[in-house]
Amino acid sequence: MKKTLIALAALAATGAFAQSSVSITGVLDAGIKAVSGVTTTSGSTSNTQLAQSNTATTGMFFKGTEDLGGGLKAGFLLELDFNPTQSSTQNGAITTSGNAGNGQTFQGTPFNGEQFISIAGGFGEVKVGAPNAGGLTALGMATPYGTGMGSGHSSSFGRLGATSGLGINQFVGGPTSNGRIIRHEKAIQYITPDMMGFKAQVEYAFGNDNNTTLTSNANTNAYSAFSLAYSNGPLNVMYSYTNVKAGTNQVVTAATSIDSVTASSLTANSNLTYNILAANYTFGAATVYGGYTTTKSDAAVTQEDSSSWNIAGKYALTSAIDLNANYLVRTSNLTGGKNGKVMGLGADYKLSKRTNLYLRVESLDTDTNLGTSAGGSITSATAFGVKHTF
């Protein structure tokens, strides 16, 4: 990704500023997407429209570093996600609730993606804010699709669980996760230095269950996570463990919730745990991927006990054309639970180092998302578009 560097040394006369820099990078992804689906409760639905972020999240990234001397560096990252296919309207009109379309509502900060301030040195790096979770990194290592079409990461499928609200939300104003891990706000993250290819990562966010007025959303669940990764040559392997714990006065999720863990389905003093193991290996023009996950909640009312596995591949047919595929199965271990499946196929044509055309075909069988309830849905989608990085 080509960076646009702003040399602060040209704007200041001090030596400290001479060792600082800010970069602005970004991704834009938009294309034509056709969706067709059949559900046992709603019948047949289909639509064709312009859609964004089919293969990558559209956003701008502002990153800065400053050399503090003695091997120390300060830094920051601010991510602004947006929709390049529309402005702040939903179907041409502001919704009656006053929220802009497609979740593009700024609540407290315009930077609605990853954001943090950091200190790094020989000891590793400490990030404070809303850094991407280790679980998100692990999930991205298991497929060539990241969080895009065909990955099984979407809220409509919920690789890590079906129960609404049991995932870790995006930052302020984000949607309910439905078994996704993205990031946790108000978190502290520590990453060790590289040790012969190994890196460990620890994350923590304070739980607050002191509020007893359960008509508000002031309470937050405790959050902790640990990840261990190995990257050396063609092999990348990562394990991630995440725990969300509800206190005596659990989180109450309101329509305007800004809690990043909206686990309203967790009962008092209950836990939700995720385990993720992912790997990929490159040999010649081919890369193979695989992943395995488990999700378990001990909540008394709404429980979750599920697992998933996937196998995927990418092949560089030529220097300009990549072919890719992913197959994922999610299994509910609850009594009467059902299976869900994802099949993703795709191709990328590189017009340049920063611009490529893409084709994605995705089939989702989300029957398992209804847990033990009757019903289910099968959705197919095809997208053709362009992704540009700067």
C-alpha cells in the first residue's frame, strides 16, 4: 500500500518534529452485487445494486509515529470507514430515527474503525483505545477473503455463534455482531517483540457492572484475550482465546447502545469464550488455508455451543490473475442444533499494484443461525467490482 507521507520536519524547526511522520492510506471497494435468497419464514427475495466492501473494508487510515529516542516510539492510528456508493442517506432519505444509512453515523468520534495511541520499543508495543482484536487477525489468517464475501465472517452467517449479541461489536455505533470478533473499545493491548518468528498478544478491557438502573446501557462486560502467532517464511499459524464475562448487573443493550460488547443475552455472572486456530502455508504459486473455532456460553437463558472449520486456497494463475476458494462448515452442538455452510469462489485481476478487478460468488446456508428453531435460509450472491488502494 503506497503511503502519502507528510514530513512534519518541513513544518517545524525542532529536531523532535524532524523525527515525526504522518501517513494517509486507504482502500476503496465497490461493485455490482446480485443477491438471491429463499427463507422458510419470508419466502424468496432478490436484489441487484451497487455494494461496497465486497472484498475489503472501505476506509481511510491516518497513522503517525514519533521517534522519542532511546529506542522508544510513540504512534497512533485512526480508521475512518465509509460507504463510497452513497452519502449519509438511506435509500435517498434520512431515517426517522435520525440515523444515517448503512451505519454511517458518527457518535462521539468520526473515526468509526480501529483507533489507538501506542508506545513501542524493545519491550514490544502497547496500544490504548480500540485496536483490532487478536481474534480478528486469526480469522483473517484462515482464508484468503479476510472479512469479505466468502469468508463466513459476516453477521448474517456468524461463524463464531448464532445467538444475537454474543459477539464483539465494531467501535461506537457498530452493528450487533452475531458471532463476529472485530475489536473492543476502551481496551489495552500488549504485543511482544518478535522472538524467532513468535509473537504473543494480550488484550484487556475493564468490566463495569456497578450500575443498577437497567434501563440504561452504562454497564460494560469484562473482556480479556490472548493470542500466540508464528510467522516464518511460507508458514503462518495463530491461536487466539477470547473471554467475555458479564457481571452481577449485566449489560442492557439499547437501540442507541455504544457498548462494544452487546452481550445482552449473557445472564448475570456468565461467560462467553472463543477459541480460534488458523494457519496458511505458501508453496510456489499456491497458498492453502485452514481454521477451526469453538464458541461456548454458560448463560442460563440463551446458550451457545458451536464449532466451525474451513479449508481454503489461493492460486496465482499468472502474475496478474489470482484464483481463490473457501469452504466452511459451522455446527451447533446444542440439542436440536443444525449445521450451516459457506462456499466462496473468486478471482482477482491486477490492473496495477494498487488497483484490481474482482469477481466473487458466495453461497450461504444459514440454517444453523436459528439454533434449535425451525426454519433457515439459503442465500447466493455474486459481485463484480474494483478495489483501489492508496
